[in-house]
Amino acid sequence: MLEGTQLTKDFRVRLGLFRGSATLRAVDDVSITIDAGETVALVGESGSGKSTLGRILLGLILQTSGAVHYRGTDFARLQGDAARQFRADVQAVFQDTSASLNPRRRVGESVIAPLLFNRRLSAAHARIESAQLLERVGLDPKIFASRFPHQLSGGQRQRVGLARALASQPRVIVADEPVSALDVSVRAQILKLMQDLQAQEKLAYLFITHDLGIARLIANRVMVMYLGAIVEEGNAADVFARPSHPYTLALTLSAPIPDPTRARPPRHLIGDIPSPLAPPPGCRFHPRCAFAQAICKTDAPPVREFENAHRSACHFAEQVRGG
Amino acid sequence: MNEIILDARNLVTEIHQRRGWLRVVDDVSFNVGRGEIVGLVGESGCGKSMTAFSLMQLFPTPAARVASGQIIFENRDLLKLAPNELRRVRGAQIAMIFQDPATFLDPLMTLGDQIAEPLRAHNFAGDVRARTRDLVEQMGLPDPDLIARRYPHQVSGGQKQRALIASAMSCAPKLLIADEPTTALDVTVQAQILDLMRDLRAQTGAAILLITHDLGVIAEMCDRVYVMYAGKIVEANTTRELFRAPRHPYTQGLLRSTVSLESATTELFAIPGTVPNLNELPRGCRFAPRCPIANAQCAHEPPFVADETRAVACWNVERAMASEIWKLDVGR
Amino acid sequence: MSNLRTWLAFALILGFVLLAVFAQFIAPFDPFRGGADALLAPGAKNYLLGTDHLGRDILSELIFGARVSLAVGISAALSASILGIVVGSLAGFFGGWVDGALMRVSEFFQTLPRFVLALVIVAFFGGGVLKVIIVLAILSWPQIARLVRAQILSLRESTFVEAARLSGMNGIQIIAREILPNALAPVIVTGSLDIASAILLEASLSFFGLGDANLISWGGMLNVAQPYLRQAWWMAVFPGIAISLVVLAFNILGDALNDALNPRLQETA
């Protein structure tokens, strides 16, 4: 349905007064497909380029190279009605719920906007439907439609964000860390709401997150990103049962487990994420990797494929899978 | 149980708002033993951070005060100390680290100078340079001499937090208060910082009061836990017991809604409703409006807490413990 | 406390506006006609604030002077704001060379010494209220333009503007519905402060005798008061107080607007 092929995005970064600028490759030759009705989790830590990839797929920023196809057509070539259809069909939910709503606008108006512009409903019609949308996400329109964003809790604002995305009757929603800023008990409410909406509307989600636990719970497929590149992808069940890239393995071992009786696994991950301005040569994970050998410092690893299109970009993927 | 070094009793902390003083920490009692790691867990707005600030009597806002209670540290009530006596305790015997290391580091000072600052402030007798170098090394920072000369913007978030911990540990405090120390960090870095804190406890014998919203971090780190909800402690227990047999309905719900890679179920669970506004708290139990087993008594009388170290503030503990009170299909 | 201050400032401005509008009904004497004894002290013979060197009633002069001060202040600030918003918006939206060119022009105007330029222009082209207004507007717009531009540049990157793009709005709709309402609040605040500084500048020009000689203005009153400072302090003190009060009032109003226009500071429902 939505497909990005060999996407690359460079940003120019100014280094300082006299040091000129450098090129930061935020996304490096990434290909991704999202099929109708499925949930793809895009997992990675800060600086991995996952949000940039999401914004390219949304058409909010232009890739440096590569192409995005929607229902088989390059969306750069979409014109008129087809372009409008794409705009309505691919929607987003954001992490920072207070920044994603206009602070001077009542939340009801934020939900009405896509009805007026994407769907071209009349004002009266839009008003009625916006109330229905708020109700669907669990907010009483009589109470909430006339409130300002700062008068709502984070969870309530995220519900408004979902209502606004739904207003366009989308097929795909790119959700960029939609629950990371929320409390544990509210987090589950929003995730549950997103699952219910997906079932009702046959939505596809690109779910961007740093939380493997959430990815495991909601995703059909998982893609793991590190410093701009996909290092591992596959069905969620396969990836979590048999992590095939040392980085995925390290992520699974790093996540704290809410069970005090379990022994802590050894953490063989060293150091911090390097600056994306100067990614290490060869495999970009090698300075932190427990499996790294001489070849990892010089040669970029090829992508190896295992069962069910489970792919890993690691020279020693078999060893990693062996444990 | 070992010797108690910090004993907070009936602590009440208020912040000033337009309509007067608002109780954000309401009659909270807890203690920390020597060399113990104690967790204070709860969601945003439950008062866990304000509790920590109350211990140091350093608030992020001027309009806050400890209204009543006692904070006994090493047999002295910190609330009764003169300001200069309190200053001698702060930083030297009790140190604190925070969620966002960047805001607590001076951008114009090298990390080495900032680590050494508490030593100078408390007139460290030995060689400040050597001590600083030891500290940096102890933090697992590569190339200690180079790092000490760096400015905050030149190092990563994980390294900043390590520098802040080094600064906090410089005077060998007996108690380290850590307020969400890893929340702003990536998981792989969080794991390293948690390991570091555990090592420090083993090496120096410092007790740690760990404030977090993350039950996973609690399970990995803490010997004992206090669970806070809407300004009150609702349950206290050893970590093992709390996770094995949570007694308060809120703790039970919180544990069920925690998502992890190892959760047995793949169903999502959410506690229905929202945390009450501190301006309009329920009369009885503050959790009653969201509780599946609340009855008339819960609505009218605040629950009574008998034993402080294994407390549970609930009228219906037997019922809560007897069966699974949270159904999976509750609430969206 | 701050509320009381705001109400006082508001009442003061309203008072001055009423004085200006109904000057001919309120003023006890005709300010253009002398006739009474010159340099009467305040309180003498029904002349509450005394008379000037031509025997004109100071109180009546002050009341009529409010017209010029307020008219000049408000219209200068208004035209500067409009010019500034247009230029700032163009620069912010189009960026590139349009931005570069407009900002260089605004910098040129900002580097000019304000008061000297005002003196030179009025001295060359002559006084007159309209010219004073134009001069003041020309001097004040760059500040507003830069403010609007900076606001737009930062708002353009905000998540809610991205969300508006996803809602199907085009560039102009986003500017009108999402960006400008957020960018305008600081402009209104600056504009109200500009009124105060325009009133001051007008008074200074008149003080140097470059105002409109046919009109009574507070600055002009200060000008003619100079030779009589020793004999008739009231000729200088009362217009001075009037200028200070109105400038202070507009400054407080600016502060109050700043708070009122921020939805976060409004009472939560």
C-alpha cells in the first residue's frame, strides 16, 4: 500500500562559526513497505532516523534520493484529486501532544480542520461529524470540543490527535512514539484505542517506538533501525524469538523486566550511540558490538535472509541467532 | 532489618496556587536503611518527585514548602536544622541526581571542575584532583583525563548523567536520591547507568532512594518499594513481595498495565479513568473512583494504614487479594 | 495586584481617550484664546492648573493636547504594525532572496539613529501631524517586521503546522488559520509599547519646535514652557506628568495584553 524504496535523506548541519557545515545522513538507503491493515513497528533509539523516515513517508519532507509509492504510484507525480486522496489517506499521530495541537485553537476546531479541507464537508456537517469523532475516541464532545489543549491531560490530547487523524478517513497512520510521553496506565488506554480503531477501520499503522515491549505487543512486522539504516526486519514473532542482529539482541537484553526474581542478563553493550555526523566505517554498530571481528571494521555487512523474510545486516548473523 | 538512616514521618508538602496551598505530598511516611536501594514509584503528578525535593528542602519552584512532618537523618530532624547546618548535609551526606542531566550541568564549566565542586564546597581534605580522577574512572568513563577537560555539550547524554553521578558521589554521601535518573536516556544507555548505580552501592555502601515511573527499573534495582498515588503512599513492601503478591488494587492494575518483552500475555490492560485532580480529590480513598471493588466505605473514609514498612492503604485488601479483580476487558 | 494595575492603566487610557474625544465639552476654557492674566499660579481665579505666558488655561490645553498625542501615537503604531506584519510575513514565508532583501532594508532603517532622522525629515519637509505620523511609522516598522518573521520561522517548523498540512490545508490557509493567530500576540504587545514610544517621540519633536505649530500638543507646551521655568513651573510640570502617565499606561497595557493573549495563563475551566 505505502512503499518507500531506497530512501536516503541528508541534512546539512552547521558546525559552528568557523567550521563550515557537514552532511548528516539521517536515513541511509532504507526500503520499507506497509501493507493494508497491518502494523509495522519501526524500532530504534534516538538519532536512528526513525522519525525522519516517518516524515518522508508522510510527505512532510522530501527525500534526497529514492521514491515513495502509494498504491503503486510515485506520490511525487500525484496530481489533483489523486494527490488530495493521498493526503487524506496517509495521516499521523505525534509524540508531543501539546506541540501537535494549535495552542490557540479549541480542540474541536483541530478535529474539524481535516473535515473541512481534506474531506471538503460543509461547516455544519463537519461540526456534527467532529462531535462523533470525539465520542469515538472516548471524549464527551459537550465537555471537550470547546476546551483548549492545555486544559486537557496528555492522554486526552492524544485522543484528540487520534480523532483528528481519523477525520480524514485514512488508510495508513504513521504514529511517531504516540505513547512515549504518557503514563503507564494511560499508555495502555491509548494503545487499546488504537487497536480497536485499527480493527474497525482496517487501518495500517507505521508505529515508531523505542519500546520493544510495545512493539512486540502490537506489531505484525518489526524493523530495527540504527544510525539511519535498517539492521534487522521480519515478523514480530520471529524477530523477538530469534533476534538475528547483535543490536536487536542488545536492545532486548537492555529492556528492564518487571520481575525481581529474574536474574539480570549480562549486558555486553558498550558505550553510547555514536554521532550520526560521523558514523563508524564498516558495520556502523561494530564499536559497541560483542560479536565484532576485524571484518566488521572495514566491510559493511551484506543483508542475510532467513525464514519468512527475516533479514539481518550482520556478518555473523548465524552466531547471533545461535545465542 | 538493618539500621535506618533516613526516616520520613507524616511528611506534608504544599505548593502555592491561586486558590491557596495545595497538598502535593499528603502525610507520607517512609524510610531507607543503610546501603539499601528503595524505590518510590508512581505516575506523573503523584508527588514522588516533590517528596524527594522535600527531603533536601530544595524545590524547583519558590512557592513550595514542607508544611509538617519529620525527616530524621542520622538522628537529626532535617526540618529543624539551621540553613548552614542543612547545607553541610546537602551534597555531602545526601546527594541528588535528576532526570535531565543537561539542566543541572553548567555549560561553561568543564566536567572535571563540576565533579570537584562539591569537594571544594565541603572543604575536602585530600587531593581534589586525584579524587576527581578516581571518580571519573569509577563512573566507567573512557579516558578520564580527557573527559574531565570536556564541556557538557561535548559529551553524550549518558556521559553527562555519569558526570552528574560522579559529582553527587564525590563526598561519599550516605544517601543518593535519584529522581528518574534514566528516563531521558536510551534503553541501552539506561541499562549501563543502572548497572553503574548498583555497582556504586556495592562499593561505597551508599543507600539509594530511586524515584521512577518504571516498574521494570524498580524490579531490577530495588530492595523495597513504596507505591504512590495522588499524593499518598498506597502500598509498601519488599520488591519481591510487591511483584509476587500486590495487595492494593492500584498496584495490581499498574503491574498489569506494564508492558514488557517478557509479559506472559499479549493482551493490553489499562486502568480505566484518570488520576484525580489534586484540587478536587475524592473524600474517601483517592483511588475509589477507578477501583473495581470500591464500596460505600471507600467513597467516604480514607483508608487507614497500620504497619508502615508493609503498608497497604485499602479497606478491602482481603477481597483484592482473593481473586483477580481486574478484568481484561475493563476500560479503554 | 497585577489586576489592579491593569485596570488602573486601562482606566487611565480610557480617561485620556474620553478627554480627547470630548475635549470641547470638557475643557473649561478655550485653549486657543488667552485673555486671562498671564502666568497665573494653579488654583487662582478658577484656573485649576494655572495659565501660561499668554494667559491660556493649562488644563484646557492639556485636554486638547491629548488629541494630538493619542492620535499620533495610535496611528503611528498602527501603520508601523501593518507595514511590519506585511513585510515580516513576506520574508518569513518566502525565505530565500525575498527574505534577504527585506531584512537588509529593515536593518538599514534600524541602524539609523531614530531621533536624528526624525529631526532631519521634519526639518526638511516641515511639520504637520501627518508627516510626524509617517516619520514615526517608518522608524518603527522594522522591529515588528523582524518579530513577525522570527515568529513565523519558528512556527513554520512546529508540529501543529505539520498536522495542519496533513489536514489538507494549503500554504495560505495555514498562514491565516494556524500561523498568524499565534504570531500576532507578541505583535499586539509590541504595538501597544510602540504607541507609548511614538507619543514620546512626538513630544520630543514638538519640544524642539518641530511639531505642528497650529495644534496644541504636550510636547509643544513643554517647548514654550522653557523660558518660564523659574517663574511658572506649572507650565512644564503638568504636561510632563500627562506624558509620563499615558506612556506608563500603555506600557502596563502591553504587559497585561501579553498575559491575556496567552491561553496558557487563562483560568483553566
